[in-house]
Amino acid sequence: MRDAVYDPALDMALRAAHGRADKRMLVALFCAAANRCPAEAAFFLTQAYVFALDLGAAEAAPLRARLVA
């Protein structure tokens, strides 16, 4: 996330959520990162999708749809 749209607060939140293994928060934060950084959106959406699948979360279907669009 080190480009023109780098957000240190988002970066710290992602690191903290990883440290706590807070998968629900990781889904939300990776979605936020994807929205903030279109050039790297596929990577961030993939991460969100993997965590959503792991949780069995309802967000998995719309994330998959965004990835295959």
C-alpha cells in the first residue's frame, strides 16, 4: 500500500487486526483498502474474499462477484 494513496492509519489497523486474528475486521479493512487503491484492488479484494470464506460470511458472494467482474 505504499503509493499515492497510502494510508498509515489503514495500514496500522490491518496490522493490528492481523495481530488479533480478527478476520471479520480484516474483511472490512481489506475492502476499504480495495476501495481506496483501485490499482491494487484485486489483491485487497482477494484477501477480503479469503477471510470472508474462512468465516462463512455473507460478504463472500459479493466479493467474489467483484473479483470476477
